[in-house]
Amino acid sequence: MSTPVKLAGFVTAIAAVFALALVAGRAAGPVADQASDSHAAGGHSSEPSPAEPSPAEQIPGGLMVSQNGYTLSLAEPATLAGAGRRSVRFTITAPDGSPVTEYDVAHEKRLHLIAVRRDVTGFQHVHPTLDTDTGVWSTDLDLTPGTWRLFADFKATGAEALTLGTDLEVAGAFEPATPAAENRTATVGEYTVTLDGRLSAGTDAKLTLRVSKDGQPVTDLQPYLGAYGHLVALRGGDLAYLHVHPDGTPGDGTTTPGPDVVFYAAVPSAGRYHLFLDFQHEGVVRTAAFTVTAGADARGAHSTADPTPSRTGTPADQGSHSGH
């Protein structure tokens, strides 16, 4: 058979294949067209769209500087480290751009400010003063060189409660701290606090913190922010701010003033978390710090990490301060 004849036969076969493919494609219908028709008819796939995160995957608090139209703005995004405390001023602006001047009280305060250096040291929980004429909040913080994360936890009157976060740069020679080891026992001066309970992503975990002094259970804790303790949880890596709810209220007839303080916490993902417990005794608020690992939820393998039984706290991440 001559070469031209062979080429003609090959071209004819290729054309036949393409024709069959075109017919089959039209019979099945384009994927994009099918999806469009389904949405147009109001139909929904049994599987969630990858672009629509489930509630467990929603962004936790403190990761955004602006949310629902409200924005956290520092008067000065950078400052110098130095002896003593440094003044920090900031404003919360409303969706219309005006400073917010009216806030609802939550946990006995109109706004809670959490400050922690990004290596998870220097934790501070303070309550700034609001200038109701200008909407400017101000407070003093103990700041060492490095990048600090500030969290403003508040509820503007008529709006939803929010936690906004922003970074504050503190100039100076930065010396990063050694990463905290996992621990379930923290020592703060004469006090020892133990943590019982395990975090697991996607579930509500019961956490019991037991306070003792000089080896004896503390049974006369004093109320702090409407409870016998206040717990802040920060996710390792991005420092996502998580709300932790206390169980019971002082004076309700059932909640005892120690030695146990119970909280319920739900974390969105497996991994490391840093917990900070503020508790008040003998007129002084002290902070106990813990580092734990949360297991995965039911859709994944559970963490096999076994926390270290105990660790003595260091001044960098534990201490005491007067009530604010």
C-alpha cells in the first residue's frame, strides 16, 4: 500500500474517534452546565461545597483585625521597650467609620484586652479605660522586644460580640523564648494548679483546674470577672483566640469557691494549645499557664501525644498581678 493511502486511512480513523467522543459528550452534558442547572433549580448536592466551610471550620476569634465592619486600630503600631510599663492606645471603629463609644458589659467589663508576645510569653489580661468622648481606649502594658499580639474582646451595643486581633511591634534586641513544654501542672509562687481533662477537636471538653497553696486545697477563691477563674485559650502557631466558658456562678448556691474551677472549651482543630488561668486569692490575681495537645475529631486519627506530667512555671509565662 502506498504512503498517501496509509495517511488517508489514519486521518479517517482519527476523525471517527473525535466524532464519537463529541456525541457522547453531548449526551452526558457538560459538567459546568449540569452544576449550573442544579443550582438554578434550587437543588443542592449531598456533599458540601469545598468553598463553604462547615461550622467547625469557621474562623475562630482574634485572627482578623476587622470583622462585621468593626475594626481594631492601634494609635501607634510600634513602640519601644523600656523600663516600666508602656502606654498603649487603640480605637474600635464601627461600620460607618466612627469610633465606638457604647459597649455592653460582659464578664463585668466593657472590654477585655489580652496581650501576649508571639512566642507565647508575657501573657497579660487587662481592662483599658475608655474616653467616651473620643472612643479611645488606653492602658499600660509590660512590653519586651518582639512582636506582640493584642486581642480586644468586646460587644458593641447593638452588635454581636467580637474578638479582634492586631500586632504591636516592640523595638529592641529580641530574644525568643524556648518553646513551652507540655504540662498539666503549673506553679505560681506558693500556688500549684493542676489541669484535668483533654481537648479534642470538634467536641466540648470539660476542663477542671484544681488550685492548692502550700500543698493544701484552696477553698476560698475570690470571684474574678464573675467567676472563680477566667480561662483564655490560644491556638499554637496562629494564636487563634478561643472562648472558654466557666461552669457555675459565685453565689448561685451550687458553685463552690475552690479548689476546683470547671470550664468547657471547644477547639476547632487538633494541635497545640496554650491555656492561661486567672484566679484570685487573698486579693491578688495570679496566672497559671498550661500547654496541651488536642486530639483530632472523629473524622481523623486521635493524637497519641502524652503530656508531660508536670512543669514548674517560669516568670515569662506565669506570674501574679493585681486585679484590673
